[in-house]
Amino acid sequence: MDICETHSKSYLAWFDIYWDTKYFQSTEHTNLSLASYFRHSVIVKILLEKGTRVDSKDSEYSQTPLSWAAQRGHKDVIQLLLEKEAEVDSKDRKYSRTPLSWAAQGGHKDVVQLLLEKEAKVDSKDGNSRTPLLWAARNGHKDIVQLLLEKKAEVDWKGSDG
């Protein structure tokens, strides 16, 4: 079926008819956030080509698609978002965390490295003053701890919870 092939004219026509790039799902997540979270890179690319705002935030957590992709370690999606100049240090409203913080917690070294190459702030602090270094250390991600230390992450501080 031609409509199932994401690069076909039928698929793109169907997409234009049935997908509104500004539409919010009942879960209050944007289509771009959902596609980023579930690693639907072809859909991410189409949404971006159709003019969806790269830094559109969901209404529940106020997270960007970049944060959702960073949580899950989807480097290919992150590259697409960064090519469209996604804000590398965007913070969500609920936890005040950056994509780097989420990637460090999840142990996604290749994503951490990519975000650092795009000049993500190595010492960004969340709402409890936790940095990506603390998240990586708490979760046993030694390779990420080493990478953050090489980027001169601050080590002499404590989060608000000690």
C-alpha cells in the first residue's frame, strides 16, 4: 500500500489532510513531543518541514520535544531537532530540568555528548539544585560522570536535598 510508505505522495497527502501540526492531543502533548518521545523520526522530520515550532511545549509539564527525546536517548530525533535550532538548555516547568539533565539521568552518553557539543550548560541546575553530574552519579553512569568532569562540571556543591 502506497499510503503506508512515509515518503510516498499518498502518505504526504493523507498527512496534510488528517494531521494539524498545531493540534494538541487529549494528553496535552503536541504531536512533535509524542513523535519525539516515541522515536518516530520520519514523523518528526515531516512535522518540522510542515512548520511545527521546534520548541513547542506540552501543556502538562511544559517540556520541549528535545527534552522528551533526551529522556529516551533518541539521538537521531535530537539531531533533527537541533538542526532546526531547538533550544539546547530549555527547562520544563514542573522540574526545571534541561535535556542534558534528562539524558545524564538516563545514561544516554551519546546524547549527553551531542548536547555538550551544542554547548549545553554542563552545570545547569534543576528546581532542587541538582546538576547533570549529580543525576549521572546517582544512577551509576560512570562514563557520563567522566564526560561531564572532562567538560569541567562543578563538583563542590550540594543539591537542596543534601
